[in-house]
Amino acid sequence: MLRRIQILCSLSSLLFVATILAGCGSEARSEEAEQPEEEAVVPVEAALAQVGEASAFYSGTAYIEAEAEATVVAKATGIVTGLFVEEGQYVEQGTPLAKLDDERIALEVARAEVALGKLQRDLERNEGLHDKQLISTEEFERIRSDYEAQKAAYDLAALDLAFTTVRAPIGGIISQRMIKRGNMLTANEPAFQITSFSPLRAVMHLPERELGKIRVGQTAALEFDALPLEDFTGRVKLISPVVDPSTGTFRVTVEVRDPSRAVKPGMFGRVHIVYDTRTDIVLVPKEAVMAEDDAANVFVIDEEGRAHRRTVVTGYVDGPRVEIMEGLQAGDQVIVVGQNALRDSTRVEVINAAPAAEAPRTDI
């Protein structure tokens, strides 16, 4: 009996202590529940909307061609006795390129010159006799005709002698030499290829819907895979007024001037023809604009550091920049990195702030 009473007393003591501890735990949990949760702050990168200019352009691909190119042919027949130029050398129009054997032609010129001198003296002597009516007019006209015929023969021989020197018909670069010293060169046989590098031209075929936008004189920017670190400019020189019905395109020729001669005929490049430029417009980095359900949105940071979704109307996309026609003002801070994880009114912290929209480009 005494043993049972001791057990009951021990159980009562344990129950009392457990009740006190449970009460303390409830009070602790209650105090924790009463404390407000700390609001999460999302790190983002941001940039300022700025005023600048943007251009609209049509982009396409084209091969570079030389506007002036000539195959130099021999105008006389003879053995090549001298070569004055090599491939890659620049020559002016009229520069001697090669020399042909001219001994025979030089002798013919000398013979024609001697005969011409004799007839010229006869003509001068008989001219005085004719004035004094000592010889007939018929005789004098015969002497003058002989002189003029010999003069033509001399000029032809002198021309053949001049043709033994092969000259450049245009200025440009010797792109190909087809003859060697000692070769027998016949008349009208190709000897050299000359390519003019100034100007060059890029020929494009644009869709007919662009016909109303492209104008002669518009600026063009060109990029080449072979010259990745350089940008080149040109202008629209020619626009075909006819649309090819089989392709639905029209021909546009862009003139390219490159004093450095880095651009070569045959190169493949991308051409951007600028057909409109807007100034004093609001620009933001392209990364700031989110396209959702046919609408464009950006997140703008307010003075309290909260991000708010804002629908905007975009305009021209010029490289890394986008024109904002409605919805933003210059100076608004827009999020460019981290906005995909945001909800409206989320508190954000700007870290490693992205640069503002870039200044207008000068390469176009």
C-alpha cells in the first residue's frame, strides 16, 4: 500500500512539471509568432533611361564587287622583253606594264619618216610654184595627196610602235599577271587584270516592301567576317526602278570607299542601310524590355527601392538600345538583370549597376 502511494506521488510530480514546461513552450511560440517576418530584398542590376537618338535600318548580305575592272590585252604582236609591274602593285591610268619586241616596227617607223620628209619638202617647194602658177593645180593636188598618204602611213607605224608598250587602261591594283618574260604575245591576247579598289560596291536584292524606304544617298554600315575589328561606311548609289517578278526583289547598289584598301572584291559582308533616324528620344538597354503577351514591360525602381512593372510602347531597336515611345521618362531607373524573378512592388537592391543606355553610335 505504501509502495503504491509513493508511485502516485511521483507521477503527480512529473505531471506538474510537464504542465509547467508546456506552458512555457506555448508562451515562447506565441512570442515568436507575434514577431513580423523580415521582407526579402532581391539584388538586381539597373540602368537609367536616357535621351539620345536611334536609327532604323534594313540589314542584308552582299558580296563586294569592283566598280571598275579591266582585262588588259595586247594591241600588237611580239615577244615580251620587259615586265614593269607585279601582282598587288597599284598603277595609275597609262602606266607602262610590259614591253614587246619593237625592232621591226621601229625600222618601219624610220622608213616611213624618211619618205614623209621627202614628200614634205616636195610639197613645200611645189606650193610656191603653184602660187606663181608655174604648175597646174592638178599636179599640185597629186603631190599633196602623196604627202598626206605618207603622213597616214607614218602615223600608223608610230601607233604600232606605241602599242608595243602595254599600258594600264584604268588606275587600280594589278590583280593578275598572265604573261611572262619571253612569251610570244599576240594582238588582243589578255596580259593583265586590273581591279580598281576605289570605289567598291555591294550589290543587294531587297524585298519590294522596302522600296518606299530606300533612297539614293542614304548611309550604310558594313561588317565583314574577314575584318571583325573594323567597321566601314558607304552610301546608297543606285536603286533599280524595276522589281524582279520571279523573286519579288529590287537591286540596290551601295558604294563603299576604303582608303586603307582592306576590303577586297569578293568579300562577303553584312550591310545595314539606315533609312530613318530619330533624335531626342528615350532609350533603355535592350535587356530591360520583357515581351509578354504581345506587350512590352519593364521594371522601374521607385524612390523607396521597390520595383514596379510598367507597360511601355517600344520603337526602333538600334543595336543594344531600344526606343521607348510611351511609358518612361528620361532618368527613370530600369532593371536590366534580375527582373524575371520579381513581382510588382518587390523591394530590390541595386548592385553592380549596369551602364546607362549607350550614346548614339558613330559607325553608321
